[in-house]
Amino acid sequence: LPASGGPWRSAVCRALAAARGASGGTAGPVHLDVAFRDPLVPELTDREPPDGRLITDEPLSGRPAGAPWVEVVGPSRAVALGISFVERTLVVIGDLPSESVARAAAAWALGRGHPVVAEPFGPSVVRAGALPHGPLLLTASRWVSEHLPERVVVIGRPTLSRAVAAVLRASGVVVEVVADGQWADPAHVASRVHPFAALEADAVQPEPDSVGPGAGAGVSAQSTSAWAEAWQAAGALVAEAVAAQGLPESGGLAVAAAVASAIPEGAVLVVGSSNTVRDLDLGVAGAVAGHVVANRGLAGIDGLVSTAVGVALTSPSPAYALLGDLTFLHDSGGLLIGPGEPRPDLSIIVANDDGGGIFTTLEPGEPARADTFERIFGTPTGTDLGALCLAHGVGHTRADSLGALSALVAQAPKGLRVIEISVDRGAHRRAHEELRTLAASVLED
């Protein structure tokens, strides 16, 4: 444990309070995760083993004068006071509980002229008003360090990017979180936590579909600072460079971009965990679909086919899903629909790289670990997806090119069908590295 153990002590105390029902809930068991430090792989060089000490001999210290680690502002006070204005503020929008909260978040940030980095979840209005390729821009660590915000306001729960986590932990950056619930700051970086009601207290409200970069019709945004303009210009430069270079056609990034460009306007897209959602996050400049749904939770792959079926059965908009092959196989039972049950109009696009492609982009996928990667992390299955679909009475089509994929996606879903496209798993790591290198180089020129 670190010598400064305040965050650990806070987590344990809150878990104990919840277990005893001290926070107003019902007393009962709690679950407390203690994460390993990254990278989650052994060292490649021979080193002496650690001495096994878990706790230092130094005393655990809290905040000066006993101040709390997180100040929670109640809803009534938030409505009265709102969120203070800090000119050099970067807004990060993650997974949110409802469309109304997402729209309020976009309106609040853009009404104040703050640059926004948004994950691809929720209604299109959020990403439409955010920095193009914002998550990719954050990977340009040198440029970001030279243009650090004084404050980052995190709205909702960001779940995808290590670059976001790095900004939240940058020295001198104050972090405020806007979220409801008792566990709003799991990373222990926030100095202040606001409820979602605070967004309504001082947001400049736009027309429902007019939110865009720099605010659109109906938005009376505060004047944009030179610092914010630098972020907007950087986002535009990165987007132009990515568009000019293009994406490798054999990789998941190009598949994600093709789906986003071909999907009908206003459609709903259910996106799987692992590589597909990260390909959308990095490879698509703006809005992905009319609405993007994901089972973020603990970022697992459980039940995604069933989730997509449920969304399609209840959505008035055309419904699609973009899944990796392991995510699809993990819930292939979701294709089974009994006689007399309603059948969805749903197109499921499976980016098939025959295994755990996400691990190629992480430490286990380093070239030096290639001799152990395939069996432990690659986990190829060789499953014939066409035969699997046939066994369930579900239509299956294989797209042999991005153009064919785009044409199939552009067709309105009618019944349940699976569109499969092969992806080169070995290209993931190189494609992501090239994209990050491009973003860094264009901003350093």
C-alpha cells in the first residue's frame, strides 16, 4: 500500500458503512476490489523477487487538518450554486444513465465554451459537440502536457481510455466529478463531487438538436478562451490528418468507421466491449449513431447479443449491433428465439479476428511475448459463424470488403441477421500505434 493511504482508507470506511447500513441503505455484504498495478504482465528480465511487504512502516496520512478526501455536494445546494466557472476547464463525458442527462451535459459544457472529450455512448448530440477524435488527441501526451487544463470536469463514468486516466492524474490538475451515487469517484482523484442536478443550475440550454462544436443555433455560449480555441484547433488538425491518411482496411478501426458512416441516420447501435468500442472511440471523429448503447458495468462481454435483441424489440429506430467474435460467441444463445416469440429487426455486425484481439493492443501483445500470447491471450476458436447461425435459423452474410460491409449495413434491418467481416488480429497493435503516432506528429509540427 502507498504511504499516503487516504484513498484506501476512504474506500474501506465507505464499504464498512455500506455493510452496516450506516448510509441509509440495508445492511449486507459488500465487495471490495483491490486492483493490481499496470502492466499486468511479468517482467521479461531476471530480477530479484520483491520482499513481500504490503504495508510500509510510515504512518498513513490524510488530508491536512482532517479535511475529507471527497466533498459531496447535496442536490439542493447544487441547484442553488451550480458548478463554478474555471476558464481552463476540460470536460470528459463518459457513460451516463439517460439521454436527458447526456443532453444536459453537452449543453452545460458547450454553453461555457469548454472543450469536450466524449466517449461514444449515448445520443449523438454528445459527440457531435465534442472535439473530433478527442480520445485520440489525449494520447498526444507532449501536446497535452503543454496545454494542460487547470480543471477537468468528469461527467458520468469514463471507462475506455488510459489517456483519460493520465490527464485526471496529471500534477496540478483539479478534478471534479458530476455523477449520482455513493461511488462516484472510484479512482480517488476528485476534489469535489456534484450531482447531475448541478448541470441544470447554470447550463445555457440549446435547441434539442442544435448542439455542435462551438455551440449551434439556440446556444448562447460564453466567449471561448484562447486556451479552449487551441484545443479546438488541435482536434481539427488530428481529424484532418486521420482523414487524409485513412485507416488500415484489414483492421477493426476501418470496420468501426465503415459501420459508423453507413448506419442510417437516427439508428441505435449496441456496441460490444473490448476492441469494437475502442475502435469506435479512436477511429471515428464525431457521432457514431443516433444513440449508442453499451453494457459497460465492469466492461465484460456477458449478454451482448441478448441486450441487442432487447434494444431492437423496444426501439422505434433501426437497430444494429457491432460485436467482436468472442463477445458474439459468449452470448450466441441470444440468437435462440422460441416459436411464437417476437423476432427483432436487428443486424449484428461481427468483426471476426478469431480471438482476443484487444490483448494485442495491451502489454500481453508486446512482440517479445509472442511465444506465449496465442494460447493464453489470443485464444482462437476457429468457429464457423455461418454454421452457428444456420443452427439457430438466423440469416448470415459474409462481407468480403469494407464496401460490401457498408452496403449491407445501409440496408434497413429486417428480421434477425448476422453480417460477418474478417479482421486481421495481428494488425490491431500496429494500427493503433500508427494512429497515436500520427496524432502526436501532427500536433508537434
